Amino acid sequence: MKLLFLLLCFIISSLAIDSVPSDLHIVKSKTFEFSDFRELLEWDFDLRDIASYVHQSPSAITFLSTASSTIPISFSKCGMDGLMFELTREVPLVVDDFLLSHFELMAFLYCTQNDYQFVLDLTAITPANHTSGSILIELEAMNNHLDTLTLRIFSVLFIALIIALTVFLAIIIHKRLQERRQEKRALSTLDAANDIEMVTLTDGPADEQDWI
């Protein structure tokens, strides 16, 4: 019993340590490379996967640059004035709900130059020295601490139930073994008593014959 109790305590402490979540973990990532000598680079930025995931669970979209110098980037579509940002290696761009809503409204625009929904024009302007590098787009999901805590509680309760059933079965088996031992002892005692009685009955008439 003490061993099972110690085992339960160890499992609970292990779950408490192992299930401590980090605040963010990367779900999706995309890389735009700029290693050529053009100073104006354009890519199609598709919002479908990112937007659908963001609306389903708490998450954050981050734009990072690996270049050593500042890289101006803009998001636009169909010739509209784009949203301008400056990316550096030290300071990433974190897309909040307001900015994501603006992206989505812009992505629904339709024109002959860009007739794809959920697609924006991502433009980067490299410096005059043609610095090479990449722009990383990372979708990071925030862990739901309530769900994690609920899962931990159910895990501990499940393990406790398994241990309780194991202890219960062990007690039943132990009692059955004790009952069998007691039955064997009772049978052995009864057999011994019967043997003594038979010996007594057998020896009795022999003594009477000797006396006569």
C-alpha cells in the first residue's frame, strides 16, 4: 500500500512538471527569401490558412527578418496604398486583431491585376547594398491553460482510478488466499483429529484382549 501511494505521488508530480506549457508554440511558418540583386521584391501572401486558424484558437502572427539591416515591407492589393512596416532582426512585426481585420478586408478586393481572394501583395524593399536574407512568417498558437489543467486533472484521476482498482484486486486476491489457507488448515486439523480417533478406536480393543 505504501509503495502504491508513493507511486501515485510520483506520477502526479511528474505530470505537474511535464505538463507546464510554454505560452506559444509554432504551428505554421513560411519563408520569403531575398537573395538576388533586385531592390523591389513582391510575393503573394495567402491569408486562408492563417486567418482560419487564428479565428479558431488564440494565436499570434509574427513577421521576422533575418537581414542585418532594416527591411521596409508593405501589404497592398489592386493598387491601393499599402500598409508600410519596417522589419529588423531585433524587432519583429506582430499582427494584432485590428491589423488582421484590415488584411482580410483588403484581401477581399477584386481587380484584373489580382483576382484571387485571400491573397495580398507583400512587397519588400531591400537596401542599396543588396543585403540577402529572408522574411519569416510564423503562426504561433497560444496554449489554453484551462484545457491543459482539465487534461491534467483527468489524467491524475484516471491514474488514481487504475491504482485504486489494482489495490482492490490485490486485497480481494489476498483475502481469497487467506481463506484457502484457513480451509486447508481446518481440513488438516480435521484429518488429524480423525486419525487420532481412529487410532484410539483401534488401540482400545487390543488393550482389552491383553487384559483378559
